[in-house]
Amino acid sequence: MDSVRKLQDHLRLYTIGQVLAVLKPEFSDLSPSKLRFLEDQGLITPDRTDSGYRKYSETQIERLRIVLTLQRDQYLPLRVIKDYLAELDAGRQPLLPATSPASLRKGQRYSTAQLKLETGLSDAAFREGAELGLFGAQPHSSHEVEIAFALVGLEQFGIQPRHLRGLKSATEREVGIITGVTEPILRKRAPDSAARAGHMAREIAERFGAIRSHLISEVIDSIDG
């Protein structure tokens, strides 16, 4: 039976892009860099084609879903999740560490030490990121943790935080446009002003993201030939 399951599992292998398509509806912040970081940390082990491309089985996608769910819903450190998976791999039924209500709150805050430990960001990269304005004073937000994940993923291509000054400036200009559109709504102080402004800000940000993504994809398509 195990051999049949393994054979079925390998009937379909997914590329990184396909994995994102499967999991992004549940985990909107998932990115290629985060997938590669989880691989570097030993939490997942995708197969490799002869050309070196990563391929993920359905079992590996389910393993990813476990990791991402534990991160998102229980804010467990990666080392704890890794130990938990190792116990499962050994055929045991481990119990997850108890989590307090405070640790389950959305918008959890992190010390600098926790941010570095959770993401694997180096001291030098954190300093550069802080100088660039990517990280503020501790405690850090969950958004800053995701930025740290992205920086770790970029490091493998030789891209350092100091190389992102143009990206940071462009983002600040986008924020300025969004603020200019939403401030008049907030000034009205109607009961639904904040909700309307928030919805509008997200819509504009998504449109900006779509344009940026397509501009970059056009270049990538030309690289792929």
C-alpha cells in the first residue's frame, strides 16, 4: 500500500508557481523566497529535475500547509515546527506546545532577537534594512517579519538591503498617492470613513501590484525566451 501511495504521489509534481497558485488563497503572504527559505531551514525538501528546477509533490504541499498554518495560527517558531514535523516523520503523534491567548492575537509583535531567530536574517542585513527604513524600533510588526523573510530570500542572489533603495523610494511614492486619495475620506469622520478608506487603499495597492507584476513578468518572459 505504501508503494502505491508513493507512486500516486509522484504522478504529479508541481512547480513553485503552481504551488503558489494552490496555497496562496489560504496564505496570501506566501512567496517564492519564503518557499526557498523554508527549504533552506529543512522544513521541506522538494524534488529536483535534471536541470535543477524544484518540483513539489502533493505530500510536500500538504507538509507546507502544516508549516504555514502553524506559523499563521499559532505563531510557532520554525525550530518548534521542525521538531514537530520530525516527530510526525518518525511515526509519533506529538503534542504542540501550549500557546497563550496573547500569542494567538493577530498583529503579534516581535523583539529584534525574535525577528532574526524566526527568519534567519543576519545582523548585517538587519542593520542595513534598518538604515533603509525597512525596520523600525522594536517591537517589530508581522509585516517586518515578512520583509525579513524576503531579504533572506534575496541574499541567495547576492541582493542586499542597500540595493533596494529605489524600491523603497518607489513604495513611498505609492503610499503618498494612496494617502492623498484616502485622506479626504477620513477627514469626513463619517461612521464608515475608516472602513471605506481602508477598502479603497487596498484596491489601489492591488492595482499598483498588478501593474508592477506585469511589467516585471514581461521582462522575465523575455529572459525565458
